[in-house]
Amino acid sequence: MRPTLLLTHVARALSGPGAPSAGQTVVAGLSGGADSVAMLDALLILASERGFRVVAAHLDHCLRPTSKEDAAFCAELCRRVGVTLRSASADVAALARRDGGGVEEAGREERYAFLRRVMEQEGAAAIAVAHTRDDQAETLLLRLLRGAGRRGLGAMRERSGGVWRPLLSVSRSEVLEHLRARGLSWREDPSNADPSYLRNRVRAELLPYLESRFNPSARETLARAAAVLAEEDDLLAQMADEQWRLIVTLARNEFALANKLGGLSGPPRPPTLARNEVALARPAAPAVVLVREALRRAPRVLARRVLRRALEETGGLKGVGHAHLEKLLALAGAASGRRLPLPGGREAVVRFGHMRIGPHVAARECFAFDLPVPGRVDLPDGQAVLARPARGPASARDRSAVVAAPDGPLVVRTRQAGDRVRAGRREVSLKRFLIDRRVPADLRPSLPLVAVGNLVVWVPGQPVTTAGAASGAEFVRLELQGAEAR
């Protein structure tokens, strides 16, 4: 056969590093529409020349009464050309209602999830989807109308991870020309004419208007602009990766987060002062800690990208808009202790020189338990405090300490009004003691303390003193055990 323009474009798109090779499998998304039928046909022609295998994948979105007819058409087409078809159905409308999003968004997410499952089941090297140059122009206009930045205006990429778009430089007219030349039929989706969908209005009204009044080649021009913006976005992404390494410390669990918060800002400090949150171990949860000063110094366009990545790392970008990024940038310059609620049950908290983005941490309830010596107290969060007689001198490690035993019963509790701590040869308020050691304000109410009355004798992770202890005083060894040690 004489190669069509479409086949030439697809052959080029499937060339170069990473292209499917002999013995590999490509999953082709097949809706039954003109674009996907033409793409499947072109892939099969190239597969016979290059030795790779094609598997078709069709998802019935259950949005139209004729959707079963589309599935039957795809099945018959694949039977006729000898291609394996993987099919499934999903109630996209119900998924959209459940998740509170739009039908288009729900359909896209479910479709790609289905294609990835087929890819995994088949051990495929790539997924091919049939977006065209016209789709690219529409996507650019839609994102421009939403106020997207350069990243969004880069629109769809010819290659994005394991997803390939071999028709992205192909016009819709070239698709129809290929189908006519090959004598292929296809299904028309009546929802493409539904004006309730914004994309359909862009396709049927805005683009024809731009072509008739401003630029007859508007689709090609817009698609070319998207390609240029995508290249520039890739460069900015590389620069943002460098900023990420400067600004962000990943905290994959609360142990790592606790050991770093309060110890990363400012000049180096004694090791004991870098343990402020050692007593606040919680179950593993994704979180990102950003160095505020570095974030403020970064160019604003790169700082936004760092924040977007931090949000992606901690739960994704669903529900996140430009306003959230601007508020986060403003929060970077706010006073310590400020917080900002974020979509997905997350929050951003400013703690001295850092900003933590991650799951919202509910405040713990106050507690107070008598601590016998020897003895053990189980705390509400699953940790435990142990006490037993010891020899001096006083000392402190990450999760244990030897303290001079004062007169009166020991109590393990959260802080109370009037709490004091011996610091050197004087007593200071617990609040001043914790501020001086840069313990974040939002974490102070959660710290388990060991006290006698209003005199706090140990804050886990902090130094202790023998000041005021009588000669020959007795000592007590205190230890904080995590839930995993029980």
C-alpha cells in the first residue's frame, strides 16, 4: 500500500530511543471512534514490519445507551484483523458522583487506570492512545481558559512515561483520509455533539471562529505553540529539580520528621537540641519538609513547582488550584506556628525555619498518670514511659534520661499552666525552655513530660540538670518506649 500521511507520522513517532521493538507488546486504546481505529490500523502495519505485538483495550464507560454497540464493534474489528482485545466496563457516572468530580475527569482517570492494568497484565512496553493535533489545540485552549501556567499549556506530550501519542502531529482530516484509503469504518460518538461539554463547544464554536476570523491554520499553530511550551517546561522542570534538592527534606514517617524539625534551621547546634520531637513518633505518613528561607529565595516560578511537587508527594493535586500555591508562598514568610488547610485532609504548618506539608495531625488529648518507681505507664498513643532506680550522674539520650529524684511522686503528663524547668542554677518557665530549644509551638501540647507538681524533671529529647539536688540524692532512670517496642 502507498503510505498515508498518518502512517508516516506514526512511524516517526514510534522511532528513536525507547520505541517498541521486536518481541515487545503495545497496548492500543480502542474506543471505536475514527482516531483510535486509524491508530490501531497503523500500529498493526508497523507491527508486521518491526516485529512487535499489539493488544487492543476497550473500556465501556456506560454513559450512553449505544455503548454496548461500540464494544461489539471493537470486538468484531479485532476479530477481523486478528488482534487480542481486552475489554471492561465502568459506571463512570457513579464514580463521578462518588468522588464529587466531573464525568469527563472520572472517565479519563478510569480509562487510564484500565489501560495501565492491561499493560501490566500483558507485560507491555507502552500504551498508545489516539489523541490528534486537533485534540492538542483544543486542550491548549481549554487550559488557557482555566488560567493554566506554562506546565499546563504544554498540554499533551507525545511521550509521557509509558503513554505514547503517535497521532499527536496528525490532523483529524488526515485521520479520515487514512480511513478512506484503507476502507475502514468507525463509530461516531453522539456525545461529541453535546454542547454541555466545554470541549465540544471549543471544537464546534471557538476553533472554527478563530479559523474563519483570525488564522485559517489555528489548530496547527496552537498545537505548535503547545509543543514549544512543552520543551520550555521541560527545561523549567530540570531547574525545579535542582531547587527541590536545595529546599526539600522528605519525611516519609514521623520518626524522620521528628528528628529533623527544629534541627535544620540556623547554625549547627548541640545534638540534644536536634531531638525536639523524638517523643512524638506516629504511624508512617507521607510528609514533606521545606526549608523556608531557600523557598523564599527561589525564583517564584520554580518555588511554585517545588510546592506542586510537595503536594504531589503527599497525596496528589486533586482539588489544588493556583490560589493554594499562592497561599503557600505567602505562608513561607509567615510567623512560626501558622498553618494552612489543604485539599485531601492535609495542611501546611510553619515551624521556625521550615514548612511541613502533609496529613493534618489532630491535637492529642491531655493526660496525667502517676509513675511509680519502678514502674511503667502506657500512654494513649501506644507509647510507654518506664521508671526504675539508677545511679547518677544526670544524663540524657534520645529516648531516655537519668534524673535526680526530687521529693514527691512522679507524674507523666502533658504540660500544664505554671510548669517550670530547672535550667542551670535557676528555674524558667517550661514555655521559655521549649522556645529556647526551638520546639515548634504546635507540638508542645503533645509532648509527654515527667514532673513532680509543677517542676518538670524531663522532657524527652532535652537535657536534664542536677541543679538543686541534695548531696547523695537518689536518681531515677526514665525511658520512653515507642509502640513498636511493646
